[in-house]
Amino acid sequence: MILPAVLAIIIFFGSLVIIFSEKLHRSITAIAGGALMVIVGRILNFYSEEAALEAIDFNTLGLLLGMMLLVAMLEPTGFFQYLAVLAARASKGKPVRLFVLLSVVTTILAMFLDNVTTVVIIAPVTLLICEIIGISPLPFLMSEALLSNTGGVATLIGDPPNVLIGSAAGFSFNDFLVHSLPIVLFAWAGALFLLLHLFKKDLSIHPRSVKAVMQLNPAETLNEPLVARRILIVLAGAILFFFIHHALHVSPSLVALSAAAMALVWVRPELDDLFKRIEWSVLIFFASLFVMVGGLEAAGVLEAVTGLMERVSSIPPLLFGVALIWIVAVLSAVVDNVPITIALIPVIRGLGASGMEVDPLWWALAFGAGFGGSGTIIGATANIIVVSLSEKTRTPITSKIWNRRGLPVMLATCSIASILYAILYSTF
Amino acid sequence: MNVSSCMKKNVVSISATATVREAAAIIVSKHIGLLPVVDKDQKPVGVIGMRDLLTLELPDFVSFVVDVDFVHDFGAVETTRPSAQTLDKSVKSLMKPAITVEEDCGLLRAYALMLQHNLHDMLVVSKDGKLIGVASRVDIGVAVLSSWGKI
């Protein structure tokens, strides 16, 4: 059994190295790695095609696809711009108030919708609002990315690592609200105050034209009010069912896909346009990573890891959890947090199999993967989006600027999470 | 009929070493929309247009927000001016590649090239590549349409 294990490890870690080096698109690497794993598995007879199919977590994929479809239908209605303009008017052009309101709107959207899409749509409107009142958009763009990343950790559907963890550990939507949301609220508030302090100078500038923001009419930003209303009704229904999915013995993916189906039937959007806004490459990336991890499992690698883990489990569990938050956070700051999460899921499962109480570790993984992304520009997709947008403007966000604000946010949120985690450990 | 019969022959041009500020001054004083950039042999090396200059003042959000109809007041943006640093850059940093036709080029070919490259003015060069004229869409269009009355 040594050869299959060695080859499976080479294929998996080789793919991870290529993904992290960004020499090849991550989805292409994952497809190639997944196919190679199955081919080698068939030749050496350790991994069948049926097993590869079974290894794909369709609960994760279904939940992601369902939510992507809903957001893709909501996006062209102008609803996101509508909220941003409402926030801008409510701020009356006062920079600090605008900063808080836009951050709150972005975070709430990111808690229930894909935060990458949220930032993609909110960032241009933010640029617009800042330019017409005459202040630098830089603090606003950065805080939207940082705070939506932080806020997304609060819910099952807020963040891809959470979807993965929820599915692997069997955590319900409410489990996240009970265990993750309270800690995220503190971490988020801490991050907001820190950012207000770090951007104090930029936010104390008196805007030149407050009048312009009051001339914005939110109603005019809604291109399709009827469609927006229908999708929001469906979305509200979906969120309601997320609260009770566990009691009904229904998976979150069925809730999300049913909601998407209902919205599709009700709205009947132009499909070609809609499908262009779905991130198929993300879904393929996830599916391919699952196939690779399935190969590792079939080759007996995970059993060996579990054996090793038995020694690790002699470490005090609380210390182990806090260490996990920081290790995962540092890794997530420098590389994509999805492969890290997918790779660590079997490890935590292994620890569970060796008799350790692993529920607290799942939460540690969620906090580390979520908060670590703030540390660097490449730590989270939302960061990359606001930075590449800002590079096409007069006020580009450089890595120096990011490191001075993002890194403190990462350290603060991880510290707050670690302290609260240690205090609340017994309840996890 | 070819393009040389309808082009304007008194062409105003600028050298590649001139600044953006100087280009703007010529465009203002001559009331023109396009300024050919030429080397010392009068050969075109690029063009700098009204649009390239106005982009310097246009707010960033215009290129990101698909539909700006709901913005009734551009506020602070209306009084924004490019920095002195931007205005002192050479026209070379802003110019677009020059698309030219030779003087014996037919009217419809010249017009088709302008459509495809989204140009409002076409530079006309002599056989040895020197800039000898500029033909606008209106110049070419009027020359083409003038034959219609004779049918």
C-alpha cells in the first residue's frame, strides 16, 4: 500500500504547490490533478471512478450553486446600488458616518450572499459616491473588503470555507448563528473601530460637495424593481428555511437550490446572461479538489495521518484550538483558504476518529480561514477585487497601504477570536 | 475620387516631446478635435485627441458604473482638474497609434477604416510617409454624397 499513498500525496501536494504558485489557473490545475488521481487510482487499483464521484461533496456544490444563481439574478436589478445610495443619503455626506453605513451594508449583504459578488457590485458605487462628494475612496474600498470578509465568517452561507466546514462537520445554519456569530460580532466591531482609527486622517477631511450625494435618487438605481422584489421574497423565504433546515432534516443545499429554482420559474431570466455571471470555475475547482482528497483517502493516506494525529491529541485541546486559529490564519493570509480548508477537513476528521473532541476545532478552522484573509492583498478574493479596481483609479491601493491596515485587522480579529474562543471553549 | 481631393491640407501637428498642456493649448486655439503627433521628418508617430485629454478630467467611476443616468449632480468632480504633474507629461505618454492612409486611397476604403477603428479624423500621408492632410468623417461623407445629386 506504500506506492499508492506516495503517488496520491505527490499528486495532491504537487497540485497545491502549482495552485499556490499561480503558475496555472487554479481550476485547470485542480481538473488535471483530479483526473490524474483517478487515472493513477485505476491503474494501481486503489481508487475507482465510483469512489471519485462519491468523494464529491454535492451538498457544498449545491449550496454554492443555489446561492450563486440567486445573486446572479439579483445583480442586474440594481438592488445593491440601491442600498449603497440609501446608505450614502443617510450619511448626509459625513465621511465617518458614510464609512460605517457602507461597511454595515456590505457586511450584511456578505453574510447572506457571496461576498465576492457583493464587493464587485458595491465597490464601483462606493467610488462614485466618494468622487462626487470629493473624498478619497481608498479607506472605503479597503474597509468594505476587510469587513465583508470578517462578517462572512458569521454564517453558514457567508463564506466558502464555512460551507465546506458546515457540510463536513454537519453544522446547521443555526449552529453558525450560535457559535460563530457572537464571536464574529466582537471581531467585526473591533475591526471597524481599528479601521476608523487607522483611517482617522483620511476620514477627517471635509467633503467638498455634500449636496451632490443628496441629489442621488435611490429609486432610479433600481432597473427592475419588480424582479428585485420577487428575488428578495424568495431569498427571505430561503433564509427562513435555513433557520429550520436542521429541524426539517433538509440539507442547506436543497434549501438553496429550491429557492434558486423558484426564483428562476418566477423571474424567467435570460439564461445566457445569467449563466455568464455564475462562477463555474469555482464550482469545478471545488469538485476537483474533492476528487483529489477522495484519492488521498482511498490510498490510505488519511488513515496514516490519523495514526500520527493520535500523538498530537495529547496536546491540551484548548491550546490546540487556539494554535489552529493562528496557523490557519497565517496560511490563509498567504494562500487561498479553500484548498487549506479542504485539506484540513480530513485531518480534523482523523482527529475525531482517534477519539478527540473535534467540534471546537471545526470552529477554530472557520475563524482562522475567515480572518486570516485580511492580512494581505492576496489573502481573499474580495481584497484582490478592490485592489485591482483601485489600480485603475487615481488612488491605487498598494501592498504597503494594505499591510498597514489589513495586517492589523487580521491580528486584531484573530486575537479577539482567540480570547473569546478560550473563554467560551467549553461551550463549543 | 480619392481622399486627397477632400482632405484639409493646412494640418496643425505637434512634436512627441511637447507636453500635454501644450497639446491642450493648440487644440483650444485652433478649435480642433485631433492633433497628429509627428517626428522631425513630419512623419506621423501618433495622435492625441480631445477624448484622450478629457479622460484626464473624467471621474474614475465613469469607467466602472455601467449606468450613470441616476447621478444628477457630479458634485466635487465638476471642479476637479488634472494635477500639474499630469499636465507636464509628454504627449507621448497619452497618444494613440496613428492610423493613416496614402493620398490615393479611395473614399469608401478610408471611411471603412475610420468606422472599424472608431476614428473621427483620418491622417493622410504622401508616398514617402509624410503627413500631408487630415480628412474628417464629414469631409469624406460630403464627398461621397455629392455624387448622389448627379444621378
